[in-house]
Amino acid sequence: MGAAAIASPKPIVVATRGLKKTYFGKVETPVLHGIDIEVYAGEFVAIIGQSGSGKSTLLNILGALDVPTEGTVLIDGVDIATLSEDGLADLRNRVIGFVFQFHYLLNELSCLENVLTPITIARGEASEEEKSYVAALLDRVGLAEQIHKHPDAMSGGQNQRCAIIRALANQPKIVLADEPTGNLDSRSGNEVFNIMREMNREKGVAFIMVTHDDRLAQEADRILAIEDGWVNEVDKRAHRMKVLSSLSDS
Ligand code: ADP
Ligand code: MG
């Protein structure tokens, strides 16, 4: 480690430059017009925006699940356009964890086995150390009794907590979460969000979470809004006023 590392600020784990995305279907749909964002190590960033504004499109591109029409994505300092298919698969497996609105756990596997899949995909079999690491995390999020249950025997909130620990199993630097609470009632949604926030703080993993819920967005370190294909940083104090006034309306 050189002298530069001592004085340097937190590293940037996700950066985009001039990111554009147009879908070319029967009609041409321009979605992202030129997105420049930076996310620092250990940050929790919320992405908000109207339905259809391009939130999932952006998240999928950040996770190398889709390619931009133009522009650059740097993940952990690497321009992902330079990676081979194997390199991309490795990045998705080791550097990034994913959580979606639906948990996508495999019903044939127990909660613990599901959580271990990123490890077994990467290395064939999980070591005893890795097994105890994820078992401790499952315990930590209140799933100690559930580890041998299968997804269809667990509640929506339990499945989503299991999916979060699966996203963390390989100790990624970044978790991308696309409306992770969107399919849950508000109580389980809050629990799931709190777990993500705690894991973010404890493990120093950066989270980028798309949400419709302004109250949850308010709990993030920063809020980015996608509007008309562009991203704007939202002033959290102004956003707080909006949340408070919507609470007093209801
Ligand atoms: P959000 O997640 O903010 O609701 P999306 O990123 O899913 O928005 O979609 C943004 C826009 O792109 C929408 O108009 C949607 O219809 C369109 N879109 C998304 N995926 C595709 C696709 N695979 N092909 C064509 N259009 C798409
Ligand atoms: Mg979406």
C-alpha cells in the first residue's frame, strides 16, 4: 500500500459516465439520457423515481445484467465493458450481491442451502468457516429457526431476509436491491429494510436500493431521483419535509 492510500478518501465502488440506454423494440424507447453517478464504499444510496422512469434499467446495467447503449460503468474501479463473459460472471458472483422484489430462492433448497449457492457456484463447496459465517448472519436476522426450512414454508419477510443474506454470502462490496420491500406489508418491509441498513453499517457493504417508499429513502445516506432519463441528487432535508407532509395528509 503506497502513501497515496493513506490520504485518499473512501474509494468509489460504482461510477457511471455518460450512461445512456435506449431499448430498440418495435418502437425505440430512450430511457437513460446520460447518467453520471458515484457511490462510495459503505454508502447506502436510495434511488427513487416514477414507475417506468428507468430505475430497474439503471440497476440492471450497474449489475452487469444488461449493457448500456453508450457510456461507461466502473465497478470497483474496473470498466466492465473490458471484461470477458467469465470476468462478468465472476464480478456478479463475488463483488455484487443482488436482491429483487421477488426473492427468487429455490424451493428445492433449504434457506441455508439457498444462502450458500453463491459460494457453491464460486468454489464448488462451502468451507466450514463459510457455513458458520452465513449461519451466524441468518441467526443475526432472526432466521436461526428457519435455516432448514424451504421457501414455501417461510413467510414473505423471512424469504426476503434469507435472500438478503444470500446476497451477502460472498462478502460483496456492493448490494443492488430493486424494490426489495415492494412485495411486503409495511411491517415486514420495515424489518427487511432495517436489516439491510444494519448489514450496510456492520459489514461496510455499499447498498443501492430502488424504492417507492419515501420514508425508507429518507433513511438512506443519499437519495438519487431518476426523472426524464436524468439523475438528480435529492436534498434530504427537502425530501424529509415532503415525507412529513405526506404523513400529516394521511
Ligand atoms: P422502473 O424500474 O423505473 O419502473 P424500467 O427500468 O423497468 O422502469 O423501465 C423503463 C422504461 O423502459 C419503461 O418505459 C419500460 O417500458 C421500458 N423497458 C424496460 N425494459 C424494456 C425492454 N426489455 N424492452 C423494451 N422496453 C423496456
Ligand atoms: Mg423497476
